[in-house]
Amino acid sequence: MIEFDKEQISGMKILIVDDVPDNLEILGHILKRCGLDVSIAPTGEKALELVERNKPDLILLDIMMPGMDGYQVCQEIKANEGLEDIPIIFITAVVNTEDIIKAYSVGGIDYIVKPFHDQEVLCRITNQLKLKKAQDEIIRREKFYRVIVESVPDLIFQLDPDRNIIFANPAFRLLGYGP
């Protein structure tokens, strides 16, 4: 059995979307053992409702469901500003190439085939959650440094390879430069 650092993902929010109650129960049990905060949705419509109310860190999404299928759910989430960065892993019994390609083309970041192995699911989720945390940290730092750069009274600017100004802080205008 492969071990991984549960502390890196503990407390992160996972939404499992599947119309088969046994799948929800099995996956929920596996993920709760790792300290993840698990929510479940038996339909695509319910998933969208839960995502709007309590943004998860990652979604495990079945494809074949009555009503909205997994592709439609993924497209709705990816089209919603503020939710488009949620990683979505498709977890399904559908194994043909066209469906796998479609899953990626609508915004999925991974694809797990049922029946699955607990360790495979945990490793894939862990990798995606660690990546998401790193991306969130980059965004947080970029915002932090942008505030600093924009509040400095000195002129700071950036040029592209053709020597066009592509960024300038507010001091640029205060010093009489720019449009």
C-alpha cells in the first residue's frame, strides 16, 4: 500500500457526484478516512446547487447520470465565473476514447475508470489538490505583490521584447508619462 501525506489535503472540500448510492458511499468513506470534507450529490442539478453554495476544492464527477450528464455539469461549472478553476476528475465506467476525449475537452483534468482502486483515486486526488493549492498560492502572491508594486511611489514598468510598455504602476502617470 502506497502512503502519502494526508496532512497536505486534510480538510479540503470534495464534492462527489454520482447517481449510484453505493458509489457515493464507497468514495465518501475512502475520502473521509483521509480527513477530507466530503459532500455528495446524486444528480447533476444537485451538484450545481452545492457548488454554488459551498465551492469545493475538487469535484469527482460521474458521466452517465439521469437528467444532466457529467459533461453538461462540467460545462456549466467551467462557464461560471468564480467556479471555473475547480478541478474536475471524471470517475466513470465509460471507457471509450471518444468519451475520454470529450471529458477533457469540456474541462475535466483527469479521468478514472470504474471499477477503481482506492489508492489510485487517492493519489490522483492528492496530486490535483496539491497542484490546486500551489496555483492558489501563486495567485495569492501575485495579488500581494501587485498591491506593493502599485503603491510604490517610484516608476515601475515592464517592456515586451519589442520595447512596448505592457505594464506600468500608477507612478507612471504621476510622473507625466503615458496617455
